[in-house]
Amino acid sequence: TVTQVNTALGTITPAPLTLNAVTDSRQYDGGTDSSGTPTFDESQVLGNDSVTGLTQAFQSKDVLGANGSTLLVNGYTINDGNGGADYAVTTVNASGTITPAPLTLNAVTDTKQYDGGTSSTGTPTFDPEQVLGNDSVTGLTQAFQSKDVLGANGSTLLVNGYTVNDGNNGADYTVTTVSALGTITPAPLIINAVTDTKQYDGGTSSIGIPTADTLGTDTLTATQSFGSKNVMGAGASVLSVDPGYTINDGNGGADYTVTQVNTALGTITPAPLTASLIGTVQKTYNGDTIATLADGNYQLPGVIGTDDVSLNDPTNGTYDNRNAGSGKTVSVTGLRLTGEDAEDYTVNGTASGAVGIIIPAALTLTAVTDTKTYDGGVTSNGTPTNSALIEGDSLSNEVQSFDSRNAGARTLLVTGYTINDGNDGNNYTVTLVSAPGTINPAPLTIAAVTDEKTYDGTTTTTVTPD
């Protein structure tokens, strides 16, 4: 007979239960869901207990490479009548793979005028359904593959910029870009000759370099020329761009349509010439400084090519002074140019350089005939005459003398003169011409004087007659 049964306290510990995520591979869809179902060892589930609602998920939604993703057990229910407390559950992760989703970015057609760059105002497009979850695509840009004009729809437009905002630096997508066709039309270009000034050189060349607008980094290789080689006056010469210019755009100039080539005004100034005198200029002293010049005394160096330019060749130049001598300077003024091309030059109005010689003038001094009575001297009262003294010059102190003081037929000689020519008489070569003259005997009376003596048997006397 059992009179009492007492209770006691005991412990039931949870049974171990391991839930294993399974490997999975799928394409990126913006979420973390997995189609895999975790597994467990059924022997670990005891009695009539069961495990239901098993699910798993990727730890990250992003593409992390082959087997780079982690799969976690994220859902289960233990049906043990004790809220699952009869089991100590351990979850085991698995490795998986999320592959990138495809994304196609499409460039759009565009047309623009050549601007030296490849920029495009078009915005690439994409299928919005290819962008998953909360991801987005921003910063879409496109550009021409070439900056150059390649004809209608001859240019290729490429997607050149975008940002895939997926929290994974865009690695969740495999992006394919699709090009489009576009057109770059030629830019209008105006080429301008530039003003230039040069000295006449017989040609039309110009050192000016034509310019062009809107070239950007492209360049123009061009030359220009004067329309005429001649001096036309200040700002009156026309400068034109020479044919055969080159537009350096890397496309044979096809990036531009030259719409206008402008001329410019310039100036060709006369070329200076320096005339000089050469050779010898000679004359006989005539009291003035006039030098008679010949064509051969002029020299005009510096005339270009076959230009028709000559001097007016004045007949008269000027000696540096009027006196006779050699090594004199001869100059000429009033020089000017003649000929069809004379307007293309200027000339110094004065020239010098020839060697001048003034030969002394001949001057004859002729004694004049004279007669006198013997006086013991050779002086003559006659005044020599002269031939052709130059106007302005004069003679003074003309003296002539008998060649002897003795009586008889004598010769009269020019024995003294002064030529007043400002050059000590050196302007003349003097020839002296004598003249006949006569010195008559002087009358002489000899008178005996009274004398007396004692007879001495002779006729001598000691007295001298007077």
C-alpha cells in the first residue's frame, strides 16, 4: 500500500540541431534571396518533432566573384511543442556566387558642326528594366570617336561616361555599350590677309602671315602677296592670300568650308638709291666752279633686276672751289630719277665722288717796245700787256726791263708781275713774250781846261779835261 510518492527536480537539456545552408548561384537581381533550401540531419530531429519553413539568403546582394558570396540560413520553424526550445540550433553558412546582370547602354545619333572636339550633346539610353532594385545609372555621356568631318552618318558615337549606382562600384552589372552613327558638318572658315609694309624690292612677296578665325587648336599654313610689285602709296597696295594654303586639322582640311578669303591693304615704300659720281672731271680754269659732267660720270647702284630707272644726268656739277688744282671734289645737286619704274625708288638729290681737275689757264705777258737814252740802268717805262685774264682776276706790279743797260738794239723782258686770282697766281700758266727795244747813246761833251807849264820840249799837260 503506497501511502506517498514524492516528486523530485530534474533537467532535460536541448538536443543539438545543425541547419546547413546550401551553395547557390544566380544572376544579380538587386536582392539577397536564394532558391536553395537549407538541409539538416533528420536523425537529429527526435520523436514526432519536425523542422519546417527552412529558407536561406545571400549575406550581400552584390556580385563578389565566384564563390565569393556567403549564404546564411535565415528562416526555419522547429515544431516540438516547446517553441523550438528543445533544440540548440547551429546554422552553417555556405559559399555561393552572384553573377553580374547584363546592362546595355546605347549611344544616340547626333549631328553637330565641327568644333575641334569630340563632345556630343546626346545622352545615351538604356532599358530601365535592366536596372534592378534601387540601383540607378547616372552621368551618362557620349562622344564622337573622331573630331573630324567624315561625311553624313560617317562618324561613330561612343558611350564614354556613366556611373552605375549599385553600392558595388558597378560590379553588379556587365555593361555593354552600343555605338551610334552621327554627323559632323564642316565649320565655316574665313581666311584674312593681313596688312604689311615693305620697301620696294621688285617682287610681290609679303612677310605677313594670313590669319583665320575659329581654328581652335588647328592651324593655317598660308602665304600672301602684294597685288603689284610697284609703289602705290600709303595703304594703297592690295594684299591677297596666295592659292595653295593648307588647313592643318589632321583631316586634309575637310573639317572646314572656306567661305571667304579677305584681302588687306598694305604699303610698298620706295627703295632708296644712292647716286655717286665716278671718274675724272676736268676743265681749264675759267674763274667759276662749274663742272661739266658726262653720262659716264654718273653711277646708280641698287636698281633691281631690269627695272627701267635712270638719272636725269644734269650737265653741270660743282667743284669745291674755283682754283686750279687736282684731287678736287666734284658734287652735283638736283638729281632725280626717270624711267618707267622711277616711282618705285627715291634717290639722294646730291652726289659726289668724282675726281676734279682744274687745269691752269694760259696767260701771256708781252713786253712792249721801248726806247730810251742810255742811263746806265735796264729799267723800262713800258708796261707789259696780257692776254685773256679771267674776269674778276687782275694783274699788278707789271715790270719790264732791257736785257742790258748798254746802248744799242736791246730786248725788253717781262721781269715782274703779280697775278691777283686768290690763288697766288697758280690759276695760270704764264708765258712771257719779249719785245725789241733801243737804248740810244747818251750825249757826252769833253772840254779841255786851261793849263800852263814851263817848256819841256813836249806837249803833255798834267791837267785832266772836264
